[in-house]
Amino acid sequence: MQYYFSLQYRLINRHLIDFGIHPILGYIGGALLFSAMTAYLWYVTSYAPYLYMVIGLSMTTFLSETGRVNFIKQCFPKNIFQQIRIIENLIVVFPFVIGLVVTGYWLFGVGLVIINTLMSLVSVKSSMNIVLPTPFSRYPFEFAVGFRKNFAVLLCAAFLLVMAILYANANLGMFAVALVMLVCLVFYMSSEPTYLVWVHTMKPATFLMHKIKLAILNVTLLVIPFVLVFALFFSDHALYLLIIYPLGVLYLVTALLGKYAFFPSTMNLPQGLLMAFSFWFPPMLLFLIPYFYRRSIQQLNPILA
């Protein structure tokens, strides 16, 4: 088990070096940035503890991909495997737990630890045999699969929107709309089989533009019912959607490019951390989008050339 975590530590250091950042400076800078963005989140919204928990738990999904979990299970005995899953998930949410405790929400911190521990015992794999119809099946892969896997989250967003209407809480309604945009990012956490990319007779740049156009079309199709309902009941706050939607689209494009930046591998932990930091500091997208785009072209060239 010690060798496993030592290996993960070396991989993270190598990724930081690939970004041109010295590991020590990367850890110090990451801690400072995380602290600053935590303070900023508490400053801008009263729903900061809930958003904090959602972001913290979403970070563990990078560790719960089915193929990754199965690989670890094959390499270690069952008891060691469970220990690895629990420890690495706790390491990921530890900064969020510290942030909740420091800000006085220690009960949220305890809840985050408990939920995270339970999540570490399962992989991201649906056990339902029911095939939900979707409007995205014409152009696989992300939205057709992601819609089915995260249908419960979309229902939760719909429930929050209903509660926002019943209690005349526009902020909760905006959070429900933002949650729909946020869950669409999760659709790009998994990579499709290489042949689903290879079959496109396109150059890498053309392929990426094709995928971006589909992503924007599909996310618009998914979020527009929420937007219309919100605008109907909270017309005075409808202009805020002009901020939520474009920003959500930028994050979606970043997630899409981030997936192909390391294709055919799945999105890794350092990449996920960069995405998480960009939620607190949106100007970081000015760096991430060009960087992921250049790497995507390099990764796709051998496949689509």
C-alpha cells in the first residue's frame, strides 16, 4: 500500500513538472490558492457550505472510475484495496474538510467525511438495467451516457428548482440551473473507446470544433427547461442567467478539451484539481483552454492523421 501512494505522489510531481511548475512551489501555491478561493466563496454566497461539499465530493469521482477501481482491485488483496480507496478519497476531500472546520461548519465537515467514506466503497457504475430514453443518442458518447448515469442528479436539480419556486428563493433557483451546467462537466470525465474517435474522417482541429458545437447544443437542450421555468417565476433575476450560462459553457468546453488533452487516458487528478481551482478563479480558464487545446491536438494527431 505504501508503494501505491508513493507511486501516486511521483505521478503528481511529474504532472506538475510537465506544467512547468516545481512540485514544492506547486503544493504551496495550490494551498494558498485554495485558501483564497475558499474565502472568496464564503464572501459571495450564503450557499458556500453546500457548494463546498458538492465540489469536494465531485473531486472523488476522478478516483471512482470503474476501470481504475477494477485495476486496483486486481493488484491488491481485498482488505488492502478497501484501505487504499478510503485513504485516497479522504486525502482528496481533506482540504475541504479543513475549510469547513475553519469556517465554523464542522458538522458539514463530519458529514463530508462520512459520505466520502461510503462513496469510497463503490465505483462509478450504474446497476440499473432500465435504459432511459435521451435526445442525445444521435451523437454519442458523452451526453447519451452521462444523462443516464447522472439522471438522479438532474432530478435533484429539478427538485431544488421546485423548492425555490415554493419558497420564493431566487438564489436556490439559480443554484439549480448552475447544478445542471455543473453535472454536464461530469459527462466528460470518462474517455470513449479510441475507435469512436478514429471513425471521424476529420483533422484534429475540425474534430474538436465538431465536439464543442455538439456539447454547446446538448447542454443548451438540457438546461433550457430550467432556464425557462426560472425566468417565468423569477423574471427580476433572469439577467443573472446571462452570467451562469456563458460561464457554464466555458467550463464545459474546458472539460471537453481537458478530456482529449490526455486521450485515450481518463482525466487525471492534477487536471481535476486545476478544473476545481478554476471554479474559484474563472480567469484561469484563459490559461487552461489554450493549454488543453494544444495538448488535445497533439494527442489526437496519431489517431485522426
